Amino acid sequence: MSKRAFITGITGQDGSYLAEFLLGKGYDVYGLVRRTSNNPMIRFKEPGKLEKIKIIYGNMRDSASIERALEISKPDEIYNLAAQSDVGISFQCPEEASEVNYYGVGRLVNEAMRVCPQARIYQASTSEMFGRTNPPQNEGSLFQPVSPYGRAKLKAHEDYVTGYRNKHGLFICSGILFNHESPRRGEHFVTRKITISLAKIKHGLQERFQLGNLDAKRDWGFAKDYVEAMWRMLQEDKPDDFVIATGEMHTVREFAEEAAKFFGMDIEWGGGGLEEKGIDRKTKKVVIEVNPAHLRPNEVDFLQGDSSKAERVFGWKHKTAFKDLVRLMAEHDLEHVKREKLL
Ligand code: NAP
Ligand code: GDD
């Protein structure tokens, strides 16, 4: 009989890749979908996969809907990916971060303990929980979050992952994932914002775009590599927590330079602070400006993960290098903008 997986956040970047991955492994896949004004399933790209997903309407803010979804799906494995996942926005809407990213996890695990206590649970934790801790960060590093998003995720990790594992013997794992990107990444996140903006410039649809902190360093991997790690964690004999990362760190500035090369631009930086500009040496035109509106009240300066535990325990290692990730996103957006004639 096929295994059954229940995914919250199935409409997001990771949810869409994970659902396709699990369908490929023969799972029956159920997904919690909240009502939105536009087509929520827009990210599903692999032919023949979307029709196989069983959609259950619900919301992480609504225990009754979670209970119903678990009763319908009767899952062997639960992947909790639903979140208000934008760190910058969490400063503006802190209650939503806490409601969905902390209380929502509590609703899910408490309902799971009643309805399907044997189910194994994956919780989408995050490198943002390390906050101010110096890199490289691993499972033993100090958590010092600086954002409402990071604090809510850390509280969920402590109360419902390590807490419920110790208190109730629940099979629950935290995947402490570092930034991972793809052509399906939301357009507000910096990598996708850069590739889509440069593609629009290339097609003559805009002249320049604006970023915030150019010096932030992140460990960027490819989302498709990372969803496999989520699944691998749940196949182990014992529940545990794992850092998933590439081990490489780059600045936002470097990501922009690398992406610009793909579009035939050669960025040099002039000015400093809020006056800094990225100028294409070839055309002498300003392509990137700094806008203080994109700076955060508190910033995580460096993230660089050490995922040697995941490699040792279940043989996971990232497959996609930084330059290949940038290229595949840029390639996608060059075509995407042309096709959609986005403005
Ligand atoms: P994403 O693309 O923003 O997807 C978030 C998902 O959560 C969407 O499906 C969204 O549904 C759903 N959601 C939000 N609020 C909800 C609610 N109240 N009820 C039900 N569903 C709700 O995020 P992602 O990049 O795939 O990330 C997946 C998870 O991993 C998140 O928990 C994120 O915090 C965590 N994470 C991500 C990264 C990364 O670099 N991508 C790194 C570490 C951890 P709608 O489509 O309706 O908005
Ligand atoms: N979004 C955004 N927009 N970020 C910018 C911009 C901009 O215009 N300019 C500079 N940045 C900087 C941010 O300040 C941050 O330091 C870095 O680029 C990355 O920002 P995001 O792409 O928004 O990602 P994030 O690191 O804050 O959060 C992502 O990764 C976390 C894991 O570390 C999200 O996917 C989270 O959900 C995830 O947990």
C-alpha cells in the first residue's frame, strides 16, 4: 500500500517541490490549501503531478480545519511547511508570524497526537534561528534570533519539536534549513527579486531596481536538493534535528554580480552606504540602487551552515553549486519575463 503524506504549505516553493518528489516516490499526497484570491496551485510545473494531489482546504490558524485534514489524509508522514516565511514582513506583522509560525505548529502537533499519533512529523525550522551567532552554524550552535519570524520559529522548535519529542516521545524532526532558492521562489525574496529585475532590464521593461542591505551574507542552495533532505530525515530510526546547507557564504552584492553576468552586464559599485549604486560598466547605466525601505530594523549578517551531520547520518549533500543556482534562476526568468511580458 502507498504511504500517505500530508503537507502544509504545499502551494509554496518547498511544498511544490516536495509534493512532486513524494509523488515520484509513489506516495499519496494530501495538501492543506488556504483560500486565496488567485490560483494557489500556480507553482506546480511537472506534467501530470498536480492532478494527483488531494487538496484539503484549511488554515494553520484554525484547529478544526487541521483536525479534519488529518482525519481525511490519515498520514504516515506530516511535513509542516506552512508559514509566514518573509523575515522582513515579520517586523511589520509580528502577530501573524507568531500565530502561524508558532501557534500553528502547536495546533498541528496537538491534533496529530490525537488523530494520528504514529505519524512522523517534519518541522520547517530555519537558520534564521541562529540570528547573531557567528558562522559556521551547526546543530550545537547557539540560537539568537533577531526577528519576530526567527523568534516564533525558535519557540516552535523548542516547545513542539525538542519539547514534545522529550515529553511525549513524538517522532518529530526539525530541518534547520539555510536559505534555498529556485525559479519558484517568491518574488519578494532577494535572489528572485534580482533575477527577475535583471531579466526585465534585459528585455527593456525597466531601467533599474532597488535593494536594501548589499553586505548581508547568506548560504544559498537549491530548493529541489533540500526537499529530499526533509524526506530523508523522516526515514531514519530515530527523530533528530539536522542543519541543511551548502557550507558556502556569499553576499547579496555577489549574487547580483553573478546574475548580472548571465544577462551580459558587468557590475561595478560606486558610492557608499545609501548612495551606493551598481553600474553596468558596458553601458555606464545605473542598474541597482539602495533604498532604505528595504533595510530591516534588525539584520542577520552572516549565515553559513555546516551540514556534516546530515551527510554522516543519511548521506545528504547539496548537489547544486552557487553559480549553477544563479544561472538556473536567471535562465528561467529571462524566458519567464519574455513569455509573460511582465512589467
Ligand atoms: P513559501 O514559498 O512562502 O510558502 C509558504 C507556504 O505557507 C505557502 O504555501 C502558504 O500558502 C502557506 N501558508 C502561509 N500562511 C498559512 C496559513 N495561515 N495557513 C495555511 N498555509 C499557510 O515558503 P518556502 O520557501 O516554501 O518555505 C517553506 C517553509 O520552510 C516555511 O515554513 C519557511 O519558513 C521554512 N524555511 C524556508 C527556507 C527557505 O530558504 N526557503 C529556509 C528555512 C526555512 P499561500 O500559498 O496561501 O500563501
Ligand atoms: N527580501 C529582500 N529584499 N532582502 C533584501 C533586499 C531586498 O530588496 N535587499 C537586501 N536584502 C537582504 C536581506 O536584508 C537579507 O539579509 C538577505 O538579503 C536575504 O533576504 P531574503 O531573501 O528576504 O531571505 P531571508 O534570509 O531574510 O529569509 C529567507 O531565508 C530564511 C533562512 O535563513 C526566508 O526563506 C526565510 O523563510 C528562511 O527561514
